[in-house]
Amino acid sequence: EGFGTLEGYPNRDCLPYIDTYGIHGVEGMFRGTLRYPGWCETMRNIAELGLLDEAETDLSGLTYAGFMGRLIGKAGPATPADVAGFLGIPADSPVIEKLEWLGLFSDEPIPSEARSPLDVLAGAMLPRMRYAPGERDMLVMQHEFIAQYPDRREWITATLVDYGSPNGDSSMSRLVGLPAAIGAKLILTGAITLTGVQIPVVPEIYVPVLQELETMGVRFSEKSEVISG
């Protein structure tokens, strides 16, 4: 809510989480990743081109356009129209625009340190996709539940939106690092006395961690809506 439409894709096998979270008897379970619209289509076509291949190959003497030509089986450099035809998408597709923006149809030579198609892709992305001064990241996590009660069904959502600090810590580093740091402090101060390897699905861990995160502005907003009586 407030960000328009996002798209999601399945994030591996979600079924083991039924045991982890102790929610046996659920009728449906889905775990996915949110992205801006167009991400899934773009990555699917990038994968189809073989740009995610990690196998080492000889790329010496190739330009980016020549490299793209090799990927689609063309003798010589590839044009955007050539790649669009190979993928079966329109030449003015947003996917082709993104590949062109990355410089993958340019006559620039591929850096000598590139050893695989994935190296080429990463090398094209890094200088163009790094944060500019003052830019920040945003993380969104949303949990959705449809709960059945004796007299009603409710749609419950819990949403977290967090931003990085311009020219400071990213949201990714905060939301990964702060819970671990809080957990370590709680162990050192004796507030957590569990032993052995633990994951934070027990109240002794997650309740104090979430409480302290809330003091740092990291919190979920929840709402519920009755969807049937």
C-alpha cells in the first residue's frame, strides 16, 4: 500500500517453514520476493540469453556487441533487434531497453578480467547501478494471512517498510546487522540463556529483539479486514 503495484516470484521451497513456524494445518503457504514490475521478465530473458552462466570461456578480443552475438549464435556483433528476435520479444521491449542501457550492445571491449558471461553482466552492472551520492535503498516485507475463525474469515497484513540513510548505512545492512547485534547483547547480558544453535522463532529471542528494534524505528504496521461473516 502506497507504492503502487509490485510483482513477486516464489522464493524456493516454502513448505519447511510450516514446521519451523509451527503452523500445521494451513491450507496454503507461499514465500516470495517482491520486486518492481518488469524485474521477473528481465531476469528470465537474461537467463535465457545465458548471461548468468558462470562457466569460464575465452572472451579475449570481444566487444560487448560481439559477445552478445556469440550468445545468440550470430557471426559478428549483435544489434538490439537481433537479440529481440532471438528472445521472441518486440525490439522496443523494456527488456531490450535495459540491456541497451547496460551497454551490452556497445563496441567497447570486454574487460580483460572477465572470464564468464556472468562476469560480463556483473561488470556492466556495477558502474551503472551503484548508489549515487545521497541515494538510499528501501526494503519492504509483507506478511499476509487469511485466518478462519468460527464466525468469520479475516485478511491480516503486517507490513514493514524501511529506508537506508543517505550517505550512511543501507537498510539492508541495518535489518541484517541490528537483530544479530541485539541478540548478541542479550546473550552477553544474560537476557537470553538458551544454549546450542538456535533460530529466532522462540519468544525468548524474538520478543526482546523486536521490542528493541521498534525503538530504532524498525516496526511492522498491522491491519485486518473481515472478508466474510
